[in-house]
Amino acid sequence: MHRKLFLLVGLFAFLTGCTLIPKYTQPEAPVPPAWPSGPAYKETQTAPGAPLANDLKWRDFFADERLQRIIETALNNNRDLRVAALSVERARALYRIQRAELLPTVNAVGSGGKEHVPADLSITGKSYTAEQYSVSLGVYSWEIDFFGRIRSLKERALEEYFATEEARRSAQILLVSEVATVYLTLAADREALQLAQSTLETQQGAYDLIRLRYEKGIATALDLRQAQTQVDAARVDITRYTNRVAQDENALNLLVGSPVPRDLLPEALSNVTPPKEISPGMSSEVLLQRPDILSAEHLLKASYANIGAARAAFFPRISLTTAIGTASAELSGLFKAGSDTWNYSAQVVLPIFDARTWSALTVTKVDREIALARYEKAIQAAFREVADALAVEGTAEDQLAAQQSLVNAVAETYRLSDLRYNKGVDSYLGVLDAQRFLRVAEQVLIAVRLARIANQVRLYAVLGGGSE
């Protein structure tokens, strides 16, 4: 009867146990509620009706079919993402271990043995052989969580598991954006290589023409050497962009986790289907849904739970040990009537003086402040990333239009300079300068187009898109 009563009391305490975890209130975001405005930002920061990044899956955002296939392969093969997924499994298992601490551990124990007692040690004065066999089912040292110490540790493990899951989502966003950026860079470098090869053909033709004119005494040796510089410059560009293309392919293969089929590689940036337009939203509150910020918030909540465990260490710890079974001096008598045994005991540990508990509580409070600072810093860093991407987005169109106009103007200058030289009106120096400016302007135009599309990818990523 006493045993049943004790078990009922323990079960009631287990089911109704409280915790000493401080109440969590989400901190106020240390950033302005609205996105920045000014000359660098568009008055209307997005196309009307454009979706939010969180609402747009990466398959819908990236319209280029070859890029979609490469990203899907990377999500299946990338080792870093695989490690992140395994970390989630590990955190889930640790949470289950901590949660199991709330339940009693029931063990079945069987034992048996013989002991020979000599006559001089026997109470009867005669030697004898003693046998004892027993089988029992019991709970050994089950801590009854009156003050929520184990519940607090379980809550901490749960929040750490959630944080790990958000870290995995953040790793996926990073992988998707990195694959897309490298893909676009490869496309731009391949287009620049094609431009360099086309320029070499043009410059080689001009050099051959001037050499013929030089051999006939029409052109000077200076004109010939100046034409040679343009041929050599184009050859240098070809070597440089050939090297870049190879490095881009290596980087893409590393991200994907396996060699990318040649038919999936982009031919040129102009052939890549640009991603869709997205909206940053009207408020910076959308940042609170970013996986890295959610991960930091879960770690902050875990620090609150850790404080609850540290507070519970100041209160008594009650543990219960109980077992029921059968015992006999003969193996055949284990399950006969009258061989049943039982026992139970309770232990209460009351901390009187332990300086470590006060220091431990101080540590947990400091850890909470550290977690809070990291959470706020994550929000501030995210706000800056979005603001930077919006600034590029707000000026990209004007920069692209200005660069295209510059290319057109320099191309016309080159045409007129070449015409004046062929008519003998001007020296070849004007043609040389115009060629040089045109080659650089066309290369910059490709770089500006790359920066614009890559910034769209970055804006999508920093707004939390790409996790699904």
C-alpha cells in the first residue's frame, strides 16, 4: 500500500512538475522598420504584383532550365549540405535522449551464484555452500522532476534541434545562391571569351591589311607595330578568359558535388534566362523569417531554458529506486509461491552550500546576453545585406543603359577613326585608341549585365528565398 502511494505521488509530481525557465519575449529588432530610401533606391522597389522571396520556391525563381537541373543535382550531392542534414539528425537524437530523462528507466535483472562458507566463518560452525537466484524488474535512480531541471534541459535540447534545422535551411539557401552565381559567372566569362576570340579575328584581319600596306610603302612601321599591340592584347584576353572559364567550371563541379555534364553548361550570359522579379516587402520584419535569424532566436530560447536548469539546481533533487521480483535459494524455486520480493527507496539531495551553483547561474545569464547580442547582430547584418542588394537593384538599370550607350558611342568612334585612317586623314593612333576603348567597354558591359543578374540572385537569397 505504501509503495503504491509513493508511486502515485511520484507520478503526480512528474506530470505536474513546473519549470523555472524565465518567460521569453521576442526582442525588438534593432533595425529600422522600413527599407532605406534615397537616390540609390528605386521609388518603387519592385514590379507591381511581384511575390515575396519566402513565397517563391527556387524552381519558380530560376527560370533557366539548365540551371534548375544543376541546382537539383547540387542539393542531392553537395557534401556541406549533407553534413548539415546529418547535424539535424544528430540534434534530433540528442533531443530524444534528453526527453527520455523524464521517464523512468525500467530494467530486468537476473542474477545467480554459489558461495562456499568454511566452518570457521560459519555461524553454525559447519561449512556449507549457499546458493541464491533472483529475477527482478525495477526502476533504478529515477529523478522526479519536481522543479523542472530535466524539463528545462529537454527544452534546451529542443530549441537546439530547431536551431540546427534552421541552419540546414540556411545552408541550402547559400548553396542554391552560390551555384546560381557561379553558373552566371561561367556564362559571363564564356561570353567574354567569345568576344576576345571575335576581337582577335578582327584585329588579325586589320593587322594583315596594314602589313600589306606597309610592304607597299603606304603604311608606316609605327602603324604596323600599333596594330600588332591590338592582336597581342586580344591574345592575352583569350588566355585570361580561358583560365577563368576553367576555374569557373571547377568551382561549379565542387558545389554540385560531381562533374556537370557539358550540355548543361551555359554558352553565354545572353543565352541565360534571367530570374523572376521579387518584392522585398514593405517592412523589414520579413527578415525575422530568415533561417539564420530563426536559428539565432532558437539558440536564444535555449539559453533561457538553460537558466531554468541552473535555477532548479538550488532546489532539492529527489530520486526513486524500486524493484519487484522473485528470489530463491534454488533455481527451480524462483517462481514458486512465496518467493516474491520487493523494495523501494527514495533519496533527497538538498544543496546546502555549493558555490558552483551560483557561478553556474551567472554563466547561464551571461550566455543569454551573448545569445541576445548574436541574435541582434544577425538581424543587423541581414538588414545591411538586403539594403546593399536594393541599392544595386535601384541603380542597375541606369548603369546598364549608360554602359550600353558608351559601347555604342565608342563603336561609332572606332568606325569613324578607321574611316579617317583609310582615307589618310588621320594617323593610326586614333584607331588604336578607339579599338582599345571599345574592347574594354564591351568587357565592362558583360560585367555590368552579370552584376545585375547576380544581384537579383543575391536579393532573393538575403530575403530568405531558396530554402524549399
